[in-house]
Amino acid sequence: MKITPKGAESSDLAKIVQNDKKTAVAGTNKDAIAAQRSGESASVKISPEARELQRVAELARKGDQLRSAKVEALKEQIANGQYQVSEDEVAKSIARAEVTRLLEKK
């Protein structure tokens, strides 16, 4: 990759990019206005990648909601004195965390 100082060519390129963006927006607006006048509805095509991102974002939102519900239930159990701690599960979790920490050092 060749690195060159920013000069006239770079600013010309920036102007071309800006003009291209303006032209694209203007063209989009003209198409939308023409579609409205003709009674057609505008349509948008969403790429498979964008659909996948939408799906992932929705799953993340649902995960946050489920986690907050679980946290609230645990807080309620603790407040009522009904929360029971399993010594075995705590020990397993500590051992798992320590093994993971030791393996990450390698």
C-alpha cells in the first residue's frame, strides 16, 4: 500500500464522492416522487445480510428481556429468603472459572 500526502487529488476525490452521494439522494427522491404521482408504492429490497443483522438484533433484545426477568425473579427470592444456593454448583463454577483462567495464560 502506498501512502501519499493529502493533496489536490485527494480533495478532488472527496468532491467527486460528495457529488455522487448528492446525485444518488436526488435520484432516490425523484423516483419516490414519481412513484407517488403514478399511484405506485415505493419498494425497498433488504439484503440477506441486513435481514440476518435484524434477526440478531431482535434475539439480543429478547435475550436482554429474558435475563432481566430472571434477575428480577432472583431478587425477589433473595428478598423473601427463599433463594437456595447449591454448594456443588458453586464449587463447579469456581473450578470451571479457575481452569479457564489457567488455560488462557498459556
